[in-house]
Amino acid sequence: MEKQFDVSGMTCASCSANVERAVKKVPGVEHVDVSLLNNTMKVDYNDEETNPSQIMAAVDAIGYGATLKEQGNTASKNSMQEEWDRRQKRMEEEQKEKKSNLVYSLILLVPLMIVAMGPMMGLPFWQGMEWGMISAITQLVLTMMILFFQRSFFIHGWKALFKKAPNMDSLVALGASAAFGYGLYAMYKMAYGFGFGDMEMVHGAMHSMYFESAAMIVTLVSLGKYLEARSKSKTSDALGKLVDLAPKNATVIRNGQEVQVNAEDVMAGDIVLIRPGQRIPVDGIVISGHGYVDQAAITGESIPVEKEEGDPIISATMNVNGTFQFRATKVGDDTTLAQIIRLVDEAGNTKAPIARLADKVSGIFVPIVIGIALVTFIVWLVSGTSFEFALSNAISVLVISCPCALGLATPVAVMVGTGKAAENGILIKSAESLETMHKVDMIVLDKTGTITSGNPSIHDIVVFDPKYDEDSFLRLAASIETGSEHPLAKAIVLEAKARNLVLDGLENYVALSGKGLKAKLEGKEYVAGNQKLMEEEKIFLSKPIKDYIHKLADQGQTPLLFACEDKVLGIIGVADTIRQSSIQAIRAFKEKGIYVVMLTGDNIKTANAIAQDIQVDEVIADVLPTQKESVVRRFQDDGKFVAMVGDGINDAPALARANVGIAIGAGTDIAIDSADIVLMKDNLMDVNTAYELSDKVIKNIKMNLFWAFFYNVLGIPVAAGVFYPLWGILLSPMIGSAAMSLSSVCVVLNALRLRFFKPSQESVQEKKEATKAKIQYTEDYTVGIEEHKEEKTMEKIMKVNGMSCNHCKAHVEKALDEVSGVKKAVVDLDKKEARITLEAPVENQVLMDAVKNAGYEPVSIQ
């Protein structure tokens, strides 16, 4: 069982390490992740051996607090928004308190430093021994007031020390207490000197006050903590932007009336009305009307997507044109937006493997530093230096040491990185996935839905049985395929419906995974599928039939054979469209030295025809769905670090097996659940973006860890006075505390540089020799932004109504291709648009007239 807790009282990496160590000792606890950044803890445990009360008790026992996090209510209430508001309020209150305490401390520190340092700087202020006691009392009062405002260091620090779980606050408390204690000792010496007339003792005590050091230490550390808190709040900017996308209100239709309700009160099944300019409050399906929806905030797609009856609607997207109604299907914490926010938040709370060394060091860091400070004090005292000198060096060791820099090195970079990924439509489920992605040296791509659009269409119909003409054979084939969910089967059924063919009902249906199917129709047994299935069923394939199979395969089509009573009735050639972004992505992978493999169930000829266009390194054809996982495992056995990219249910085992499983956005829920990274867009270039972002994040983490280790390895010896005998280098406690504060701030600021990450975009170039063949290329308009800017005068996108099938597609393309100045026209039936590449300027009206004369309705040109 997994539960999440809010943890209070943590201030540094040692705190989170102490909490993690204490909870791991609870019987039944299997895994613990503590986030210092969000003050949260995720615990996996066996509920038969322990419970949340025992876990919280273990945290309380070492001086921290833990409360069980409220679970989201997926029914109606938008607990996501409530949780974010609660977190933001807590963060704002924390920053406000830190700021006010810092301001008060700084105001009091100014007169304290004047009183303490004035005589040494020659200021005409309270000079002479006669002012000694007044000066001491003034310093004492001002210091006590500052320590009161910064009392949290002492409360948490001493509490942790007594609980045998010392943290950074313990180091500050020890250092400041030692300085303050010695100041009291010097003050008593001064009083003794005045009382017994020992002016030499008075003079020595006057110059040995450490009150200002104690005050300066806590004030500088407080300044660092305030700056750190402000910087840390910026790490969740991306998450905040996502939360802000959620609309507050919605218009629902109840009893035939429009009713305004809070977005969190929308129930599954409600009919929601959307007008232009409104954000979609929940997920659903369009039931009436028509509109263009800007999905850029969720998927990154730059062009609004047309939505009509039956189309899915994603929460938090913007309707830019048109009015429609949709039925709510996912509400509250089940919406796409809520799931994205949850994934990004959870990823930020997980730990990357690279952080383990820092965690181990943080767990023992404070006790070691206390030991070093004690040794420093003893060594200098034994060597004959003054007590004040030895104490000053020991205090410097305590206050310069910083476990926070070590603890923050990884989580801030991970949180900024996962947030930046979400901005680009990439959901990274864990810090481990973010780290391992940059290690990938082989990418295995499933063909259908990954390299191709996943929306195949019919390109050739060849009939061998004279009893059938083209339409009657297509009607038979579509009737046979009605029971199949395979994309190729759907293409045949859609083409038949586009021709208004009436389909017959199946009497029986048996799917043969990776091969085809058997069906019974009007009392006859039919077999439909690939050549391999025909051979297994002992169906005779004549030379003309085999020649057609090879011809279609050479053109990149998948030949589907239909047979009855051991006789082939005909062949239908189906081809999917290759995304231009896939070609671009594969080129980018290879430039990075990544070996690219394409997996497909197609025969080797079809696979090779496609591979020739996309230029992969290796093709594995005739792969059954059940064999994909074993292919990935074989590559891993050869020492490859494999990323698998897929979208279907049959990809789930391979996604789970791969070192990094990547589900492409239009994929199934099962594939997404099995994946480590989810791409919201159907754009393979996002895999390249994930790789680049992973590389940037890991370099940033390594830089942070290097400087954090380097700072402590160098700073502690300097503070201890190791270099003093040779070069006279020494640090005062005040300089040490300032350095400690700045180290954490620098680590956070360095991680924030990741907010400026931009994915590399290649220019998308059309192939000069496009085969009129049966493989066509579809542009993914969400990539190649720069290229679109440069070539916008030579490319136009026309919205066209009236197109319903591939014949319409061919007519429109032919009409546009015949216009002088048009280099190529490519029609996308799904988007009802034609993309026109020009080699010379052409007036918009000329293009629209060409489409209109072909019998279709041109709507607009961009």
C-alpha cells in the first residue's frame, strides 16, 4: 500500500535523511521517498505489518511532525486545486515569516555592529574602558532580541540534537550558542575585573565579546534561507501554470436550461456548453456543434484542432471558434489536466539514482562536522593558541558546513526538468526515468501509430474472382473485418462506409493475432490476413497473386488477402502515412549516435520499402505482438540500453521491459500505464526532446553535486585553520555563515537555469521526389516552427469541406497539382485541409477556384 504524508520541521538534507532512515526502520515499510523541496513523504508499506499511525509516530520520535495527506476525491471535488492553493498558502506564509524575522534582525544588527565594531574602526562612540559594561549590556540585549527572532534555529536544532538526529539547524545552533555563551563568559570576566580593579582583565574581555558573531551567524543564515525559499518557489512555476489552466466555472445544460456551476461540481454524464473563448472544464465527447480547440497548453500543438460530433475533448484546452456541447466523461481528479499535474508533482518528489550518494553523505554529514569542530577546538587549544582563537575556528567549522547544498542539488533540477518537460507535452513519471533517458543508445520504434499516423487508408483493390466487382468485393471484405479492432481492418470498413456500401452481419469471428482472422458469413467460411496466414491455411497462391503481393509490398503497402474455400478472392492494399516528424526524429537520433530499430508485423518487403524512406538502422519484420517484449530483451542481453516507443495494448509488455518505455500520446491507457515517459503529442521529435532535456538535467545535477562537494571539502579545512600556519588563511564565523548561506542559493539558482531549456528543432524539408505511390507523408505542424516562419510565403494550408473518402482526397490533390506554381498538394482527410507547397507565388483565389471547380467547398487559406 502507498500513502503520502506532509512532513513538518525539515530544514536541510540531513533532516530528510533522518526522516527517511527512521521510517525505513518501521517493520513492514518497503520503500520511502522524502522530498525536502515539498516537505512530503511517500511510503510503500505492507498494511498487514504496519499502518500510518506507526509511521507518523516514527517521524515524531526524532523531532519532526508527519500528517497523512488527504486523498483526492475523484468523484466531484477538484482537490487538485485545493491542494495547490494549500501548498501555495503555506509557502507564502513561510516566506512572509522568514522575511519579517530577517528584516527585524537586520534592523537590530546595524546598531549591534556599530557598538561592537565602532571602537576598532575609530568611531567616536563609547570609547574607553569606562564604557565597557554599558557596551556589553547593549550588545547582550540587541543579540538576545535577534536570537529571539531567529529562535527556530535553536528550537529545531537542539531538539534534533537531543533526539540524536542532528541537522543543519543543529550546526547553526551550536555555533551561535558557543559564540553567545563565550560572550556571556567575557561579560562576567569584565564585571569581575571592574569589581577587583583588574583593568587588564577588563581590557581583554572588552575585545573578546562574541555577541555580534552569534547575531551575525543567525542573520546571515536566515538571509540565505529566505533567498533559498524564494528560489525554490520558482521551481514549481510550470506546475503552477498547469493548475492555473483549470477554469473555475462551467455552463451545463440541466432540464433544458443553461446553469452556471463551479467546474469541480460538474458530474460525469453532464452536458456542458462551450462558447468561443472558453476553456474546457473537464474531459468529454462532443455530442453536437462544431469548434476549433487550441490544445497547445496540454499537447503543445500550435494549430487549433477541429472538433465535431464524436471527437474527444481535453480539459483546460481553449475553444477559439464555434459553439458545441459535449458530454462529460472524466471529472475532478480524473481529468487529463489533473492526471498531468499529479504525474509532474509525483515525479518531482521522486529521487534519481544519482542522488543516492548525496543522501548517504547527508545522513552522516552533521555528526562528522560536529566531530571535526570538536577536534579543531582541541588541536588549536593544545597547540598553545588562545581559547578565543580555538573557539572561533571551531565555530567557523560548524557554520560553514552545508548539507543543504548537497540535498538540493538533485531535487530542484528534477522538479524544474519535469516541469519543463510538461510544458513541452512530455510527462516524465519519475526522476529515475529522467536520469536514465540520456543513457539510451538504442531506440526501438513500433511502426503503426508511432512512425506512421496510425490511420491507414486503402490504396489498391485487386479482384481475382469474376463474381465480384470492386465495390461488391470491398463490401464483402468490410463485412468480414467488422469484428476486428485492427487499424487496417478499420481502414477497409471506413472506405466501404464512405462508398455507402451496406455491410452484412457476421455469424462467427476468430482473431489470429499478428496474422489476420477467420469469419463466417452467410454460411461460408472466410479467411482474411497476410500471406503467411494463407500459406498456413493451405490456400493456393498463384504466380499472378504472388506478383501482386510483391508489387504492393514494394510500394510500401500492406497486402491483405481474402479467401473462401481455398481460393483467393482478391487483395486490398492498405498503407499508413509516415509522419514527416518521424523522419526528422530518426535523423536526430542517428546524429546522436543512437541505433534506431523499427518493429513491424508487415512482411519484409513492405517493411524495407518504409525503412528506405525513414532511414532506420535495422528493420525487424513479421513480428507478432507477443514477440515484441522478447526482441527488446534480446537487445538488452547484448548490452544495449533500450528505449521502446509504442502506442498500443500489444506494446505494453515491451514498454515495461525496456530500460525506458515511452508511450506516444494517442496510445492506449494500458500502454501509457506501462510507460516511464508519456508523449502528449503524436510527434516522435518529442522523444528527442526528452533525451536532450535528460542530458541537460543530469549535467546540471552533476555540476550542482560537484560544487556542493567541492565547497564542503575546501571550506571545512579553511574554516578549521588548516592553511593558517602556511599561508595565514583564516575565516571568521561571520564569513563562514555567509558562505554557507550562499552555497544553497547558488545550487538552486543553477538549477533554475533549466527553465530556459528549448528543444532543438530541425527544419522540416519536403522530399523533392515524392512517390505518387501509396506511402504519403503527413506534416506534423507542431514541429519545425522556424522553418514555417521562413517558408510561410511558399506554403499554404487550405480548409476544405465536402471531402469524405480517398477518392475525394485524390480529386482535390489533382486539382491543386494542376495549378501553375503549385509544387505539391497533400490532403489530410482527418483535419479536412490541404497543405499546398508552392514553387512560385499563386493567388489564394486561384487555388480556391481550382478546388471549387473540382466540386468541393474551399473555406479558408492560411
